[in-house]
Amino acid sequence: IIHDEAIRLTRLLDDLLDLSVLENGQVSLNLREARLSEVLDRAVSAAAADEVGGGLSVRRDRPREGIWLHTDIDRLSQVFINLIANARKYCDADHPELRISVRQEAGRVVIDFIDNGSGIAPEAQDVIFEKFSRVSDQKAGGAGLGLAICRQIMTRLQGEIAYLPGQKGAAFRVIMPSRL
């Protein structure tokens, strides 16, 4: 128990430091080229690394993911890992599934992450990107920093992240320029 709590507190401190650096604009971007499919492959693998059992099924349309990006791949991966890990933790469907869809429009890349759970309650949707915000009826742990960090990262990458209301499950949209 002590070991598990030490790991949890270390993650919390890492998240707080990461958020502080991002908010203060002290982060330096490591821009490089990569295919979106490679970034998503990495994120899906990383988010599933600590998964027990069958868990979340991820559906993707790989032909649409062949887009080349020039961005901070590590920071973008961090956003994707958080969204996938949240779907894994919070999707309450009998057979949890996450659909990742990609499209390009007007020089931007739009990536949607939509699960088949019950989604986020309308009254909580306005606050989920705020620091220490947690949906009260959720049983999984966490300090409520993940989505706040995602929003800061996407701002630094000249993109955005938003919740998509009206879907059948939890739905997040990441929008970014194809080239940064």
C-alpha cells in the first residue's frame, strides 16, 4: 500500500510540475516530423500498458491517419495517452470501445475520441478542463489534472481540445494545425 501510494503521489507531483511549467510558458517545444498514425500507435500502446484484462477495444481508421505532422510529438502523445487512458478508466459500457476518427479540414487536423459509455453529465462538461476538476460520481482515482494539462499542451501547440456534447458517450475533439 505504501509503495502504491508513493507512486500515486509521485505522479501527482509530476502532473503539478508539468502543469506549472506549461501555464508559465516555460516549456520549450521539441518540433519534429512524424505520421499521425505513429503518434496514435504509441499512445494506444502506452495507455494499454497498465491495463488489466481485455478492457477497452480501440477502433481506428488507419488510412486516414497517414497525415504528416510537424509538432512536438511527445507532448501530442501525452494528450492522446490521457484521452485513451480516461476512456479506459471511465467508460462504463459492458464492452468498452473507443473510436478514434481523423479528418483534415482547412489546413487543420481534427481527431475525435468517442467512447460508447454514458459520457459526462451536462452539468460537469463546463468544468472538466479546470485544474482539480473531477466528476463526482466517478470511481477511478486521479487528481483532476489530466485534462487541464491537455488543454495547456494544445494551446502551446496552437491547437485546441474540447468536449463534444450530444454524443452517445464521452467525446473529445483535438484540433491542430497540420504544420506548426
